[in-house]
Amino acid sequence: MNSMKKIKKSFIIAKQSVLEKTNTRENTLETEDLQKKEKQVDDATFHLRKIAKHIVKETQSIAVSIQDGNLLADSFIDWSVKTNEEPELSVLGGVLNKVGEFQVAHEDLRAKLNAILANDVAESLRNLVKNELKQAKEQKLKYDKVRLSYDAALSEVANVKKTKGVKPQKITEVEDECEKVRKDFIMMGRETKHLLNDGNNVAEFTTIERLCDYLEAYNSFFQKGQRWLSQMLPDIYEYRLYVEKRKADLEEQARHRNTVLLSPQMNQAPVNKVFGESLETLIKRDGTPLPKFINDTFNYIKTRAMDEEGIFRVSGTKREVMEYKNKYDSGEDVDLSGVNDPHVITGLIKMFLRELHPEPLLTYSRYRDFIQISDIEESTQKITVLRQLVASLPKANQDLLKELLELAQQISNHTENKMGVANLATVIGPNILMPNQAESYSM
């Protein structure tokens, strides 16, 4: 008899469950609050699984990329070993070795970042799904089973009472059984509510903590990388300066080869030359606060080239640059309105600055002082020292530096040219700050 009751009860519970799932019967016993908490657990489970899966997938891709990066580092270092055997390529060897070392350190940082993402973040989120959230879901399944039992018991009480000729004792038995299930249902509901609530809270706290770990890992990665690059900036500057000096030497050699073909009259040094002259001489000759050449070229940039992509970075045609340089050096009244390529003008400006005589705009004697400013960590002190250095420059140098920096600032405000302050400093800096030639070749 008892086995028949159990079979009947199981059948009724299964029927109730099917009716609920097919929306044929409404779930009236479960509170909206409980349903909301269950949905939160389901959402957290879905999204955490998805996030953990993609973090793992990303770390796997990064691991492959790290292997490629280490191979790249080996390529840099292998070539540096070869070039160091040849004295004339020692600078190239030094650059290759530094880049190789940086690449090795960079991949090491990426490996550490990868380990944090995989172990501290992704694995922790997966464990959250496997433990706390799974426990909450299992408790909800137990609750649903008891709820369906209670719902079935209520239905049985109602059916028995509707049946004619049922003995009062039968009704009492059914009601007692229903009451017993009701108490189990209430207790199970309380426990389930607490576990769902706990699961959601733990999911929230743990997710926030792991996402903070995620951001802090990237912050550490970028900070260390930036610190290394900052330490390398003086070397980068020296290498760029070396290239500029080598370019200047090659241009000088090309000019010398050309002059041997000219007549003796043309081979004489120009009387009113602009390039390779001192600022004081040019200012006195032109009778203006700045050399006429500077006014001409700066005005051209301001009126026609502020939005030109790569301004000051892209090189102009060497033939045109030399053509206009020779015009200025021969004393012609040069008209730049016919120049269609702004990069020719910036090429002239960089050449003018690079060839200033007897020393560059920021002077040889102050070279080390300007370079060492990058070692000052406190910003206020850095600005104070920089101001003192600039104030110590000759008046003509200060005036030209002021105009040059104002032009660079205006250019950087035009995002279309893709030349921010840092980019401009990189391409202009080597033309105004350099050691004497002997220092630049003995880095």
C-alpha cells in the first residue's frame, strides 16, 4: 500500500513539474524574491563561465605570441653578435643588443601577466562557478523538489475534499501529510534563500576582487614596461642623433662631390649664406628679431601645413631641399609660395637647425645638463632646472627656441597630422640638442 502511495505521489510531482515547464500550470508557491535570486545566480554562472573561458583563450594566444617574441629577441641578439665583430657597425650592434634585451624582458613581463590572468583570475572565477554557485543551484533543485511535493499535497487535499463519500479520517490523514510537507517546504525555502543570497554575494565580491587583480596586473605590466622605456630614452636619443649626424655627413660628402664640378666662382663660399651660420650674424644681417629664413618657413607651416600628416617626421625630396637651401645661401629673395610639398620646408628647418654654427641651438656645453634632466623624478624640480638651463642660453637661442616650441605646440593641437608633442620632440630634438662630433661617435 505504501509503495503505491509513493508511486502515486511521484507521478503527481512529475506531472506538476511538466505542467510548470510547459507553462500549463503557474508556480504560485515560489516567491518573486526567490525567483529573482535564482536568476541572478544563473546570470552570474553564465557570464563567469564565458569570461573565464575567454581569458583562458586569450592567455593561450599570448603564450604562443610570447614564444614568437622570444624568437624575435634571439634574432636581434644574434645579429648584434655578428655586427659587434665589425668596428664600423658597433653602433648598430649596440642598438640590436639593447632591443634584444628589451624584447627578452618584455616577454618575461608578458609571461608573468599571463600567469596572473590564467591562475589568479580565470581559475578563481571557474572555482567560484564550480563551488559556491553550483552549491546554490543544487540547493534550489532540492527546494524545487520539496515545493512540487507540497504543491502535489495541496492538490491531493483539494481532490479528496471534493470526492463524495470520503471518510473524515481520510481527509485528516491527507491534511496531516500536507502539513508535514508544508513545514519541510518552509524550512527548505529559508535555507535556499540564504544559500542563493550567499552565492550571489560571494559571486559579486569575488568577481570584483578578481577584476581588480586583472587591472592591477595590467597596471604593473605597463608601469614596468614604461619604466624600462624611460630608462632607454637617453639611449634612443643618442642613437637618433648618431643617425642625424651620419645623414648630415653623407649630405656634406654629396655636396663636396658636386662642388668639384662647379666653376671656381661657384666653388667659393657664399657671402650671404644662411645655413651653417650663427644666429647672431643672421639676425644682425636681416635686421629682425629672428632670421628671415625662420620667419619664412615657420609662416609657411602655420598657414599651409598644420594638418599635414607626419609633418616634421616625413622627409621631403632631397633634390628640392638642396635646391632651396642653395637659393637661400646664394642670397636670393626666396619665395616659398611655389613649394607644394610641406615636407621640403620642414626638411629645410631641420637642416638649418642641425647646421647652426658654431654650435647647436641648445649648445654643446649644456648637452649633458639637458640630458640629465630626464633623471630628475620630482616634476617641480625638473621644471625649475629646465627653466634655469633655458635662461642660461644666449638671447638669440632663447628667442628661436621659444618660436620653435610654440610652433610645435600649435602643430600638436591638430590631431589630423598625427604628430603629438612626443613625436615632434623625437624628430626635432636631435637637431637642436647634440654633443660635439667626437662625443656623438663614441657613445
